[in-house]
Amino acid sequence: MNGLVRTSAIMSNGPFILNLDCDHYVHNSAALREGMCFMLDRGGDRICFVQFPQRFKGIDPNDRYANHNLVFFDVSMRAMDGLQGPMYVGTGCVFRRTGLYSFSPPRATEHHGWLGRKKIKLFLTKKKRAWGRRRT
């Protein structure tokens, strides 16, 4: 998550961050839109993150290994709503960047993020030289 926040700050510095596992994807855009509606509604600026339940479909028809996590997501997490909200479980979540920083994020200026154009060029040049030495 730390790498995601740093990389996205340099690349786009968008106000929202979608965090998924590397092998997951959003197959229903209506779900993502519904999560964003919570944050964009009136009073939504007080919401830090919207989390989606993690479901595994088609693994076992009898759910022998409890892949659906029904008790955890549908009972326990909803019960925590009265206790300052549910905890973050590590995936399937849209974050508000200001909620992670506790203040507005730094704005990228002309120097291309926090690194600066000269440092990025120097880094890439060193990598190219090192790669060239290995190949010869």
C-alpha cells in the first residue's frame, strides 16, 4: 500500500486510490461507481474509504472452504459500523487521498513530482549503463 501511494502521487496524484490484489480486477463498473457515490455525495468528504467484500465465485459449489466469507463480511464487518466503522482488510477498497495523508496531498509542480526531472534522468541513465555492462 505504501508503494501504491508513493507511485500514484508521482504519476497522477489523483484524489482517489483504488487498491486491489494483483490477481483481482473490477468486473462490474456499477460497483465501483456505487462506491464513488458515497465519497462524492453531500457530506462524503468525511469518508476516508469505501471497501468492497472480497468474493470468490465458482471455486466450490458447496463452499467447503468458506470462500465467500459470508460471516466476516456480511455480519462482523457490518456490526463494526457502530464502532467507528469497519477495519481495512487489505484489498478491494477505494481510498480518499486526503484521508490517508490527513491533509491535502502535495501538488506536483513543474519539476515532475517529488523527485525532479534531473534526478529521474540521472537514475535512468545509471540503469541503462548498468544494463549495458551486464549484456556485454
